[in-house]
Amino acid sequence: MRFENPYMLFGLAALLVPLVLHFWHRRRAQVVPFAALDFLLQSHRRMAQRLHIRQWLLLVIRCLLTAGIPLALAKPYLAYQAEGPKLSAEPTSVVLVIDDSFSMSYRLGEETLLDRAIEQARVVMNELPPFCNVALVTCSAPPRTLTDGLTFDHHFVLKALQTITATYRSTDIVAAMLTAERLLSGSRLMHRVVILLTDLASGGKSDLRVPWTTRRPPQVQVIDVANGRPLPNRAIRDTQVRLAANRFGRAELQVTVANFSPELWHDLVTVRAGGRLSTGYLQVAPWSTASKEFSLDAALTYGTVEIPPDDLQDDNRRAFVIRPAADLRVLIVNGAPRNVQYLDETFFVTRALAPKSEVNTGVALMVMTPDQVTAKQIQMIDVIILANVAQVTAELSNVLESFVRAGGGLLVTAGDNFTPAAAQAIADLLPFSVRSVEKVAARGLLQAAHIAPPLPAHSLFEPFRAQPDSSLFAAEIQRFLLLDAQTVGNGQVLASLTNGAPFLAEKSLGDGRVLMLTTTIDRDWTDLPIHPAFVPLMLNMVRYLAVQLATTPAQQADDIGSTVRLRAKRGVQHMIVRAPDGASQEFEGSKLARREIPFAKTDVPGIYEVESMIGKPDSHSERTVFAIHIDPKEMDTTRLDLAAVRMALAGSPQVQETAQDAQTWEASEVGTELWPWVIIALLGLLFFETFLFWQR
Amino acid sequence: MEDTVSDLLDADLLDRLSHLGVPTRAVVSGTLSGVHRNPQHGSSVEFAEHQEYAPGDEVRRIDWRVFGRTDKYYVRCYEDETNLQAYFVLDSSGSMAYGQGEQNKLRYAARLAANLAYLLLHQQDAVGLVTVGATVERHLPARARSIHLRELCAQLCLMKPAGSTGLTAGLTHVGEVAEKYSTIYVVSDLFAQESQMYRALRRLRAQHHTVVLFQILHPDELHFPFRRLTAFQSLEGHQRVILEARAIRTAYLQSLQAFLERIRLEAGNVGITHVQVETSQPLEHILRTHIIGRCGPSRSTRRAV
């Protein structure tokens, strides 16, 4: 037993007072001569024992009464190593904040950190007096309140605890603290406490200072559910997929592995895609990252990369998207068909987009002449390439305009047939009007025009930006269309030639896009088609026009909890999104009218399949995929200092002072105050003494 | 006692009571003619009553007229008035010293004896006195002269309460000195050895004495008003006991009541008049109530046994 005010124990000397009074009182007893003493003696003999006991009992009670007062003032308490944080014995409002972020899935032995947090929260609840009200908040972003505010129904809170499961989300302690503060602001009880049960994984958190909004922020108690133990972890932090610039039909996968431990990690990295397995050995130094590259078939849709599992398993496996979409339907309108294949306008582009080898670029080609193109035929087309078309009829122009406005993509390429006059017929479609056809003076590397580096940050040029010596820049352009860049409109130049003339221009029209290439896609005006860069350039242009590439560098993946904007293709009336855990969400009808659907149910990492149906649900459908990844910050299980966290979360200097002593869960010392019981016992003794004294 | 003779006698009281005699239904044996009946049925001129003939009765007393009427033998009894011989046995032990002023037990007993002696002498009864402390201290033979009262009161004034109670010795002594059929007034608190005292009283009754017990008690003894821790000091010795008076009161009163009940029972069994006197009561009340009109045993026997 310990005492809060031990100096009060000096008052125990008052114990002597009743003793002294007892013996002094006896000496001062009034002497009365009495005749019938024999009767007194008879009675005394009969009652001697009883009187003796009563006398001593009174003396003992009086001694206890005089000793009890200084004892109560000394405020005794029973100290014991209790599980759980220190809580006042007075009415208190408590908000339990449970960290259910991804890092809490870390496994320590047979249980996860979240299991431990829930169990420790249950212990807190069991030790909480019934006159304390409680609220339950989870810590992953965004914070959720699992109770209807503060409640005295502890049973309900215990049941709500059972519903907490680990998420893949990241931690947002600051938001959780503000949520707790808001809940506590409505409390009328004197004490307000927030108990945070977390693993103290840094998760990239650098600033935990809470911008408390009240003048008297609640007391914050932080419980380290890991009990100070380190949480070593290795994780696949990132995957990057890009089409190989110099290898047609191949994609490059870069896998980055992070090592959040003090030991060197080295093991195999395994890539699975298209039923094929690739492995590579990787060595990662302590507290650092390392990357490994793999070459994949660019025709594959998606794959997964794995490293051997550890105590936090879900970040040891990551999905990635190679080719998100199904086959693009591309219609090439051949404006200069030739009997000799290699002289045909579409000879090179058809082989770039749909080679006959086993390489699948995901493009389905159709080639037609201008007179064959009808509105009905282009219903299922995603992209139309007007390749050196001499004359576009008004009807065809209208069809094309409707096509583009409805979301289709149009690529217009130059040629001998595509004169400025021919361009005038579709001037409304073009980014800029065509002024003239320019010819570079002579052949030769120093004389020909080239595509000017550096290329802008555009998804079209993603494969080339990291390669300054790409063959794209080696291509010679002898002739090109000179565009009137002063044309009023929303056209923009995406790339230029070394002489400053536009090389590639873009225009948005309705829901679709128009690209204009100022040179040919055959060898009439340029040798670009014979350069390796031609293939990825054409593929990217087609994909861009098919709205499969964002305007910013390719991002067919996002983090848990983010909202993915799905682009429904033209004519899609029904769309189903299937999550990796089997859950699905359907969109149809008017929801798809905007052709960009926000999808926010990204709670599970992995590959999400999007099935788009044009027309009724049972009609022809296409599948696209996107990947959702765990926030890399949550993979960082480097532990923060408990005392520093407490200091950061403390809302007042007084609380900061109490946060100085670093405590773990098991070392928590609490005390059961005994002084109320001492007071009650004293009152009982007083009542008993009075009864005993007046008893006849 | 520091009182004088005049302090013991209450003139106004005696004035009010002197016209009343001190009658007694007890049979009296005296040599002089007095106001009391003689238990010996002799040749007195006054017919008293008929009693059935029993072997031993004088044949000449048989009333033949009654026999002729009833065919049963009855003897004639006559009454002869004689005078009373009374003895006062006063307890002057230490226990009689309790009380202050008029409520002092010994003073009260002395006043009771003095005034009653006056009344007895007034009706020409002989009055004697025995004072008893631890032993018999004084013996004043019974005399009927009025001047005897002065001597009696002087003896009463000389009493000093001390020592243990030797009442039994006093009763035994008075039984030896008193003539037959005397009236013995025992004035004491009766805080004595009970069994011996009861034996002595029985002996007195066997000697055909009329015994009247005046048990003099102080209100404190009867009601025990003490509440605090008190050191009770014995009046007849050096014994002292410190008691929580409040705690012991109930048991004391129970003991006292049991003692008083035993005395009443014993007195009733042997035909003794027991009068419990509280010193807070007026003396006149005691004299009127218990002496004049109601005094006497339940039924006295006329034959000597």
C-alpha cells in the first residue's frame, strides 16, 4: 500500500490520545461512597467479562477513529501492475482510438497487432467504471466513429470492438485525434481522455502535432501495442511498367523492394504474368531500397510480383498492369492504296499496330478506303486513322465529326494526297489549319528536319523521355505540313521539328480527340516508319486517342482508398467493376453519360476488372483492368519513439510533462484509491461506537 | 449523629398523630393494663369468642349451652387488655451513613424510631432500644415512663454509623431481652447476611414477637442515578470499584429488586410486616400509612405454638 500524502501519517500519533484519555479518565473517576456496594459487585461480577470487552472495544474503536483520520488524509492506495493505462477514478469521458491501418496486420506470434490492440482495448473497457462514457474511433484514413458518440453502454462498445478488422488503409492519427476532440467536446464530465492504441509504425509520418481546436485539449494516452518490439518488414514498394522503347512488343517491369530492418535482405523476386514465371535475385541493404527489372510480354494484361512472405504479408505481393485494355479497334482509312505492298500508305502502320507475329499489341485493325467508310461501320471503332486521304466528302466529314464528338479518336496523317485544300474540308476537325507543304532542301542528316528533343511530359512520349538517344530523334523528315499555329481554337502542338515547325498537334473535340501528324506514316516524306521508335509512337498515339492513356504520365494504378476515374468507351451502357475480393459494383444508363465514372471502393489491393458492355448487359463486352496498391508509407514499419509521440500528441504542457515517462503496456502501474473506503469505515466505526456507548 | 433530641422529634407531626393510637392485631403480652389484647385467654370478664374444643383445653371452659345446641364441644375465650412492649433495633452500620441532610438513612431511621417511640410511650407502652453496628452497641431496656423518651433520643443521637452490618446479632440479642409477645421494630437497610438475618427473624417470630421491618433505603440506592465512570467506595470497608455506571445500572437494579423481592417473600412467609421506606418520603406518610391503620402481619395466630 502506498500513500499520496505520506507526511499525513505523522497524525497517527493521535492514536495516543484515546489511550491517554482512557487511563486519565479512570483516574479522574468520581468517588462516590455507596451503601449497596455488594449489589454493584454482584452485578459487576456477572457482567465483568462483557463490560471488560465493551470497554476495550470502545477503546480500540476510539483509537481507530483517531488513527483513521490521518490515514484517510494520507490518501492510501493499492498499487499494482495493471494492464491498461492510468485512468482517474472520477467520471471520465474516454475515446478509444484503435489503429486499424495496414501496418496493424503485422503478426507477432499467433496474433496480429490489431488483435492485441482490440484485446487491450477490451481490458481498458473492463476496468472502466460504469460512470465513464466511451466512444470508439478507428485510426485509418478517414477516421470512423463506431459508436453513436459517447455512450455509457459499455456492452455496446465491446461489441463494436469485435467488428474492427484490419484495413489496407494508411494511418491518419491527426484526423483521429481531431475526431476524438470533437466527440469529447460534448462531454459534461470533468475528465476527458483519448487512449490511442497503435503500433507506432512511422508510415512516413513526420509531424504528429495535432491542431487542437479547444482551449483545453483532452489528455492523450498512447499505448504501444507492440510493447516496444521492433517490426522488421520487407515490402514491394513500387512497380513500374513501361513499354520497351527499343524492343517492340516487350514491356519493362521495374520492381522496387524496400527493407525496413537492420539486416541485409537478399532473396528471390518472383514475377508471374500470363502463366509464366520469372525470378530474379535481389539484395537490399538495411533501411534502404533496391530495384530489379524484368522484361515482359507487352501483350499481357497484368501480373503479380512476389517476395517471400514475412510478418506483414500483404505488402510482399503486388499486382501490376501491363496492358490495361482489350483490343483497340482501329480503322485505317487508306487514302493512297497501292498494289505494291511496301508502297502502300498503310504498309508500315499496319505492321506497327498489328504485327502478324505472336506479339499481340492489343489492336484490331481494319483498313478501308474513304468511300467504304459509313457511320454504321465506325460504330464499333475506337480510333480512325485518316492516312493521306485526298478528299473527304461532306458526309464523311460529318460522320467523322460525330464520331470524334462521341468520344472517338482521330489521327490525321499527311501525304501527297492530303493537300491544304483537302485539309480545308475537315478544317473543323483539325487542330490547326494547314498552310502549305514544306520541303526540306536536301536529304542528309544535317539538312533534314528531325523531331526536336526534349519531348514534353505527355503520355504519348513516355517511352522516349528517358531515352535521349531514341531512334525517334534520328528520324529524318524531308517534307511536312506547315500548320498555321495562329489558328484560333483549342489545338496545341505536342511536338515540334528541329526547325520549329509542328510535328504533332492535338485537339479535343467533344468527348474525343484529334491528333494531326504533319508528316507521313509511310516513307514518302520521312524515314520515321523504318525507325524502331515508329512502333511505340503509333501504338501510343492510338491508345491515347482511345482514351487509354491519361494526359499525365501513365498511371494505371492507384493507392488504397483513392477514387479511380473510369473512362467508359463510347457507346458503353453497362459497366461492372469487380474487386479482387469478389465484390462488384455496376454502373449503367445515365451514370455513364459523362463517360467518366468515379469509383471509390478501392479498399482491397490487387487487380480490379472493369467489364464494359456496349448496349445491353448480354451484348459484346470488353474488359479493362486497373491496379490498386497499398500505400507505400504503410509498409514502413520503422517505429516512432513512444515518448516523442506522446509529446507530439499532448495538448497541454501539463500533459506533456506526464508524457515524459515512457511506459509500455505491461509496465503500467495503477492504484486503487483506498481513502474513500477508509472514510466509510470511519463512519461505520463512529456509528458502532455511538451504539456501543449508549447501549444499556 | 449531631442531632439533638428536639431535632429528632417533630412536634407538629406528633400533634397530628398523637390522638391516634398505635394499634396492632398482634397478640400482646404485658403485665400492665394497656390498650393491647392479651394473647392469654384468662378469667377476663369480657367474652371474646367460641373456639372448637381441642385436647388440652380446660374442660371447665366448655360452653355446655353450645353443646346442647350443636352436639359439638366449644370452649369460651375471654380477652383481657394489657400494655405493649416494643423494642427498636436500629442498624447503625456504615451503610446507614449514606445520604445527605434529611435523607441520610441513619438520621431518617432515628427520627422514625424517635417519633414512633413517642407515640408508643404516649399510650403507655414500654419502649426499648438496641443499636447495632458490627455488634450490639447499645441496649436500652423497655420502659413505659415518658421520661424514658429523653434517654432513648439521647441514645439515638449518639449513634455513629460505622463498620459492617451486625444486624443478626442485634436481632438475636433483642430476642433474648424482649418479653414474650413484644413488638420488634427493626429499622435498617437490611444490607446484611441474608440467610442469617432470615433465621434470626424466624426465631423472633417463633418467640411470638411481632416483627416490623422498616427497610430504610436512599433514592440513589433504589434508582441508581449515576451515569459516568464512578469509583464506588464501600461505606463499611475499604473496598472500591470503578465502574461505568451507565453500563452496570440495569444489572444493579435487577440485583436490588431481586433482593427486595426475597425480603418481601421471606417476610410474608414468616408473618413479618415489611415496610420499604425511601428516605425522600415524608415521615408522617410512613407513620400514618404503615403504623396507624395498616400495620401488622397478615394474620397472627392466637395460640402459642
